[in-house]
Amino acid sequence: MTMKTQTGTSRRDFLKIAGTTAGGLVIGFNWFSCDSPKMEVLSIEQVLAQAKSFNSFLSISPTGDVVIYSPNPELGQNIKTSFPMVVAEELEADWEKVRVVQANLDPQKYERQLTGGSGAMPHSWERLRKAGATAKFLLVAAAAQSWNVPASEINVSKGMISHEGSGKKGHFGEFVDLASTLTAPEEVTLKDKKDFTIIGTPVKNVDAKDMYTGKPMYGLDFHREGMFYAMIQRAPFGMKISQVDDSAARGVLGVTNVVTFGSSVAVVGTSTWPLMKAKKMLKISYEPDGVVESTTDHDKLFTDLLANGKGDVKRKDGDVASAFKSAAKIVTAEYQCPFLAHSPMEPENFFAHVQGDKVELVGPTQTPDRARQETARLLGIPPENVSVEITRLGGGFGRRLRADYVVEAVEVSRAIQAPVKVTWSREDELTGGAYRPAVRYRFEAALDAAGTLIGYKLRGVGMNAGNTTRETNFPSGAVDHVLIESIEHASSITTNAWRAPITNFLAYAEQSFLDEVALAVGKDPVDFRLELLNRAKTNPVGALGYDVDRMIGVVKMAKEKSNWGKNSSIKQGFSVYFSHKSYVAQVADIEVSGGVPTLKKITAVTDCGLVVNPTGANHQVRGGIVDGMGHAMYTNLTFEAGVPKQRNFDTYRLIRLKEVPEIETHFVDSGFDPTGLGEPALPPTGGAIANAIFAATGRRLRSQPFIEQKEFSDIQLQIKRG
Amino acid sequence: MANFTLKVNGTTHQVEVEDDTPLLWVLRDQLNLVGTKFSCGIAQCGACTVHVNGNATFSCVTPVSSIGNSEVTTIEGLSKDGNHPVQKAWEEVDVAQCGYCQAGQIMNAAAFLEQNPSPTLEEIDNAMNRNICRCGTYHKIREAVSLAAKSK
């Protein structure tokens, strides 16, 4: 059914744009269909020069070209394609006449202009629809006025407006002048979801052509005449500079300056390569500045804090002590993960040009407003004096939520009084901080004589992890007696959100532990979870952060699609997790032949509400699984005296093409509005694989990465490439 | 500093750089051909892949002084309008997520298919295993290389 909705919930979305100007890195595309009313393909600049603004998201030119602004940073989550699809759907635009432009930072026009938490689509879904529907309303009103017919008799389809009675017909462009002078309505009617023609179809990436022909579009590609390049040597964690000898570095041809600020030393020059050489010639002495930590220290800290640390109680249901006292069986296990770097393929970089009390910033950021705010704070200038142009991001994974690398570029530009682009090397990226925190969990389960889970204890210790637990997540709500505690260690090693923060490992630990508990009482791991979920549904204990029915939905569908337990030669591992408002269940299949286990397939069932773009959704689920699998299996980051030992991809091992099995994806048609998918498919993967490895070999993997565990070393797990 | 005459994408360029400057940085900083990407700098990820006399080459570890008269092709010169069969297959399959590694993937695939026009899946896997994609688009990469092989 159609839905009437107020347009005025967010005024800023509907501010008219005075003079539509595009940013420097404008990416348009020109797939005109043969029967388009105008055959001439205009450049995006030509279109924008004559386009009329309808709202913050939308301008339309008299040629009928539709320009849709995508405000959120694009880092591979496909928002730059899926956001415009939603606007175009309600506008009834011809997708082939849509050009997409990445908007610059503009809090006057856009809310939540950031990429993180898989939150863009749920936040903007209705706003985008209204933006399209409002413009359509105005175009129809203009056509009705021009033709002197009732608006209710007008039909709109694929960028064409028509009136059957009079036989009149025209494209959007013919009405933009009049339409853009009309007043936006108080409320608009949104389309019935069953009438969608763009949403739900596999629309291709709007930047595809530019990406595949090498057009400049990433931050690292940005160039400004007269700009300098810079690279920075940063101090080890827990250290500060005591002395700098930069004489050799200054002698490198192409180096123009060396600048020291805080605990960093920047070499500045006219191209990148001389800086890479000069940076190695810096002679910097450091002295301790706080505690200098190594991985061995962390291991001791985990043991000590789990045993003796005072936990911050996150959840307390019932009487845990009595439950464990009366238990027929108790299962206990500890799980641990290392620090991880984000390692986006595009290393950190940013362009900054400080001129008096104004700053121009260009580059890859997930949080352009944070870049602005931190720059303004550093320089003591009003935030509006800082402009931020958002380039396409060569990955993010949470790394570019921080603005440390932006502020550095501002520091260097201020010092040399010139425009500068700071580039990080891969070694800088892996040693520079902002890691996924190392965490250890202890789980304890109390079961009664019937094998029912009556008590559940979770204690998590993290290195700068904040709260290591998620107290309203499953199995909370399904157990009478629960105690969840979180213990924090303030480490000198800096951490940051990393794709699916905390849950990227908590899900693995929890889903593996539930497997251990189910098997300890002789229950099928899927039935055991369903038993708990039914309890949470019929008689929930305390607050639940998840929708029990939706979780049961993905569990049941995954059981069916994976043929769970139906083929005795296939050993399977199950995992299900709710994060970032979406539900994902996964099953890993391992076949054992001649004593050799082979990981053959992962089946994933996702409930993210309505799927906006099936191609994008598939990408996010498969990519999340590959990411979750790769880091569970292969990747480690360890420290010696505050310095990471893995400094590039030769030792910091990322998953490769030959290590990826078949991944089969399914989506539940749950009827809910869309939720995000950048993160939710990652958390369940490690658990599904670890549980399958246990089913196939009897080896329980309680630490990551698997390849460094002695329980894994003689398994010789093969992967059948999919 | 030394002068080098380079043949890149069919055009001759003069550059004045140090002998040890990797081809990658000559392309990016001197010739403003930024389609070739920097990522690891040690020949581990393949983002910097170009063709040197038709062979897929890690430009991040290839000193400019080693190029001589060789023909260098970058992603910008792979085809005139992005219509190389591999580029078309990449569009058709809609391979990219963030897209940063894809120029290197395409250059590797194009050189590979030139030398092995009808590869088995196994051969595709072996050839493409040298390029890392952090977003995990590996399934689509395999699919696109297979498609390009069929359409050539």
C-alpha cells in the first residue's frame, strides 16, 4: 500500500541549494538509452550549470538529466549507488539519465554524513524516498499547471510525465523551471513497495567505468598544482621523542623540509619516493612516555584481570551463584583474539591547505565532520572555516572514522605554509595504531540434569576495548541466571572501531562456546539454539536487544538451505548473530576424505529487511564472510616493546583468492525496511568455521588466528575454492 | 638524478628522477597516471600491476632504470574507451566494492589472458592469487576473468 508521509521531519534535507556547484572529483556517468529525448551527452559540469535544485539530494536540468547527491562517504559499501536508487525510485526517474555526485561535507544540508555502524541506509531510507517523492510532486504540479489538467490524472514513469486524456507528454526537464518555483508540499505519498522498479534490482556500481579505466577518484590520486608531499615517522606506542637528527634526511634530493610536531617527524618534498628514502634516514631517539607494552605483557594481563579484575557489571539476571551451585554440569572456556590493523588497500592520506584562518581538506574519510571539528580545534578557528571534499575511499573498515591522519596533514601544512598531501606507507599503516583491540573472554555455562542452560556467565577483558560485551544480545533473554561483566585495561596501544566493533570477535567466541555447551549435553547445535530462542520468545528474561522471531527466521532458513545434518560425509558448523540491526546465520561445510578435511562451502542467510540492491547486498555478505574468515584464519598483530612485529603484507597475512570457498547467500523477505549490511555478515563467520572444524576433527579452536594455534597445526585443512 | 626516456601507453615521455625510483612513483608523481595504485610497496598485493612488454609487473619494486626501451602499459592505456574484454567483463560482473585494487587486478588478468586465452579455473586462480582484494571480491574476480576468457 502507499504511504502518506510528512515531508517536514528534517528541514535541512529540503533546503534548496543556491547555485549547484560540484566538488573537484565529480564522478558522473552517461549511459543514455537510444530513445532518450536528448541524444547529446552532456558533461556533468554542463548539466550542473543549468540544473535546478529541488532539495539537498536532487537537481534536475532542462535536458531531463537528474543529478542525485550522495552525501555519505563511499568506501565499498555501495552507498553511492544504493542511495540514489532510492531517490530515483520515488522520483520515477529514468535511471539511465541519473548522474550521481559525491556531496562535500555540508551539515546544513545533510544529517549523519558519515559511514559507520552500517547505519546509513536505516537512517536515510525515508529521507531519500521523501526527497524523490517531493520532487515528483512538484514536477507533476508544474505539468498539471502547464497543461491545465488535474494533477491526479497525470502519470509519471521513467522520467516522462504524461496525461492520457489530452495525450500530452513531456520529460522532466520541460517542467523544471516552473516546478522549482513551486512550494514543496506538507506531505507526499510514497510508493507501494510492490511497485518498485529500481529498488530490488541489480543496478551496477555508478563509479564502475571510472574505476576500471584508472580515473583519479581516491584521496591518494588527488593532486593540486604546487602542492608538497609529506611522509611521517611516528613514535612507538608508549614512547616520545628525545632527540631528532634529520641532517641525512634533509640531504636527500627532492626533500625540501623536515618538520617535527608532537612525537612525529614529517619529511616534506616534491614527490613521494625521495620521502620514503629520507624517512629511513631520520635518526630519532625515543624515551618512554608511559608504559611500553609487548604481547607477552598482554597475555599476562588477560590472565590476571580475568582472575582478579573488578568487572563492570553489564547484566545481572536472577541468581547466578545459586544456579551454578545447583548445576548438573558446568562448561567453562576462554577465547582470545589479537589486535588487528584495518589495512584498507588505500593507505591513509589526506590533502590539507591551511591559509590564514581557513582550511581546505580533501581526502578519504568516513567522518568528514570529525575531520572538520578536530582541525578547527587544533587551529582555534570556527568549524565552518574548514571545507571538506570527500573522495572515494579505498576501503575503510573503521580506520577512517578517526581524524588523526587528517590533523597531521593540517599540522604539516601549517608548518610549511603550503598545500600538502600526507601519504602513509603500508608500514606506517600497520604500525600507526587505531587497532581492533585484543580481547579475552571467559564463558561459564550451568546446565541442569535435562541439559537446559540455567546459568550463563561472561567476563571480557579488553585492551582499550571499552565494553567488550553486548549485554542485550543473544543468549541474553533466554537464560534465567546471567552475569555479564566487562573489564577494561588502559593500554598505550591505541585502538579504534574495526568492522563490526567488538562483535567481530565476540560473536565467534560466543557461537563457539554455545556449540561446546550443546555438544556437552548431547544436543544438536541448531536445536539447542532454537530451544533457547523459543524460551526468549515465550518467556523472555530481562531486556532483549534483538527480535527473536527474526533470529529464529534466519536460523530455520539456514538449517534448510544448508541441508543441516542431512549428509553424513559433510561435517557442519553453525553460527548466528545479530548486529547492526541485521540477522545473519551461517553454516560451514567441511568434507573429510582420507583423513583430510576440506572446507567446501559457507551458506549464509541474512535478514536485513528489504534488499535495495541485490548485487550490493551479495557483495557485502560475501565480502563480510571473506573478511571474517581471513582474519580468523590467518592474521595476527603482535608487539615487542610498543612496536608491531608485522609491518607489511609479507608477515601480516591477508586472505587471498585461493583461500576462499564457495559462499551461497540467501535473503529473508521479512517485510521490514532496509538495514545496513557493511558489517553484519562478518561476525558469525569465524564461529561457523571453527564449529565445523570441531565437527570434522574434534579440535576446538579458542584463539585466533587459527593457523598459529597448535590445535590447528596438524589438521591440514584444505579449502575448495568456490 | 638522471634522465629517462619511457614509452608509456604508446607515448614517449622524458623524466628526470633518481635511478632507483620505482616505476610506480614515476607513473603517479611524474606522469600523473594515478590509475596504478600504491598499497604495499613490496610486491605483495598487486595493486601496482602494470604491463612491461606485455608482462604483468609489480611497478612498486621495478626501478625506472630497469625499463630501458620496454613498452609500459598502465590501466589508462589498456584500451581506448575502457572496452578491453577484461574491463568489459569487470563491468558486466560488477566486480568492485571499494575498487582500489581493481586496476591492478584487471592489468594482471589482461596480461594473463593474453598469454593463456583459454585457461582452466585452476590456472585463473593461480594467476589471480597474487593480487589482494581487502573487500573480498574474489568470487567476482574469478567470474569476470572466466567471462573475459570466453568473450575474447
